[in-house]
Amino acid sequence: MAEIKFENVSKSFGKTTVIENMNLTLPDGKFTVLLGPSGCGKTTLLRMIAGIGPESSGTVYMNGKDLKNVPPGERDIAMVFQSYALYPTMSVRENIEFCLKNNKIPKAERKKRVEAVAKRVDLTDYLDRKPSQLSGGQRQRVALARAMVKEPQVFLMDEPLSNLDAKLRASMRSELIQLHNKLKTTFIYVTHDQIESMAMADYIVLLNHGKIMQQDTPEEIYNNPANVFTAQFIGTPATNILPLHNGCYGFRPEKAYFISKDAANFEQYWKKGTILTREMLGSEVHYQIQTGNHTVMMKSTDFNHKVGENILFAVSADNLYFFDSDGNRVTAPENIPEYLKMEETQIE
């Protein structure tokens, strides 16, 4: 296992700075996900760790050791790519043992290690097949087995599930979680998919434009977003954000609920609205609601409302987030209902 640390790290491509003066510690033995939109710098960080895209300045450490002069092949790291990167003319067995042969591991030891990892990822019956004879999920398991057979301290995974269909992605997510639980080593996983990150991670580092927006457990990031970007990037549908004269406030769609006219007298925060769209998604419904000059989303298990219906909805004051004009989270004001009524009157 290994702890990875970035100290004052920057990375530029020509005149474009992708990472600037970053300080970040990726915890030992955890399943850490680097999450963010395309171009945010997450794959760049992964490549720095692997040694295939060195930092422009600063230092990357592994277990306290400066990696600057350590060649990629000596970093005790294994990488799993989005494209699988399998050799098409080699069998599954030959793909898995390739790195062992390069490292001159004896034949008997190679055979033992290849068969052990093949069993662990359910590939024993496919060792003599070529990659072209396998499904997408099986090819991904070959790529994982090839990484596992090295017995590295760190697994680096660059969007490894993005080429799979939705059902297979869900299955492979579960397999990767189980694999991490068995190996108990450091996993660093890159994805742009916030659902994937929430499902798999022990720890999430959310990035945007080369900067860390928030880093914490999935639960903490979901329940206590530090800024508007985090609030809207994490969660489906995205957090509703409404303007205030000196910032904005928001709430998650699942925290809103329908109320009757009589119940409105007992709610801290409620609004009138008209249902614009209704998406039935099996166990829940997503409603888009026009309220004043704005639209918000509701995620509900109440299936009884129709498009065009005038409704009332409420949100507990505890479930409202407040942000300043820069989009950073601030302490909620006292007497929230009165504050919002005054603010919304000024806005309108």
C-alpha cells in the first residue's frame, strides 16, 4: 500500500497551465476517485503518479519518497486504461504474464501468479482465448488481471468502465469494489461520472479547471457541498440554485416535497409552482416546476401530480444551502423564511 502526496505541483502544456500549485494527499489503502469534468486535470494527475507525464514544478511523493528520478517501470504502480490496451495477437494468459516475462520472473512463478489472478477475476476458462473472442467486460477483467499480477502498491485507473454499456458498468463497479476490499491496496480512479464516484469511492477529490473544489468522503461531499460547483456537480438531478441579491441559495431535488394549502401555514419555507414536465423513472418521478421567474426540479415518490397542475412545495430550512457571490458556502441566515421572503421580493 502507499500514500501519494502532491506538494506545490504545477503542470503546463506550452502556455496552458492545467494544474497550478496543487497540494494534495491521496490516502493509503483507500479507493480514491479523482472526479471532474473533461479537461479538469484528473488524468494529468494520474500520469504524474505513473511517471508518464512529469510535473512542470513541485514534487510528487510516494510513501515519502520523491518520485522525480524514479523511472515509470520502477514505481511499483500498475495502470488500467480506458481502452484496455491488450495485445490482440496474444492470448489472455500471455497478456496477463507479459510484464512478468519482461521482469524475468521464472516460468513456474509466472504460471502460479497468472492462474491465481485469473481465478480471482473469473477468467480461468478464458486463458487460452484471444481478446477478440471476449466480451467488453471480460477484456476489462483481463486488463485488471494484468495490473494485479504485478502485485503493485498502487492501482491507477483512467476511466476504465467508460466503454462499457450501462448494465455492465454497474456490474463492473461492484466487482472493482469487491476487488479493492480483497486487496486492501491503494486505488486511484479517474472518472467524470459522479454516480460512479459516489458508488465506489472511500474518498473523492473533486476538480475543476485544475483546482480542488472539495475533497472528502462521498457522504460529506453530498450532504455538505462547499460551493455551488460541488452542489451542482454531485447529485442527479442537479441541486436547484436560486438567486439572492448578494449570492444564491439552493436545495437538492429530493429534499423538496408537495404540501397542501392548509399545510403551508406550518412550513418554514414553501413556494407556489406549476408542473412543466413529469419524468416517470420507475420508483420515482422527476418534476420540473415553474416557480416565479425560475424553474426547479423535484425528485419524488408521489406519482399523483400531472403536467400543468398548480402545486405548493416545501423544503426544510435544514436542507437549504446558502452561497456568497463567489459561489462559496456560507452560514445560513437567522429566520430563513423571513430572510428569503425579503430577498425574493428585492430580486423580483
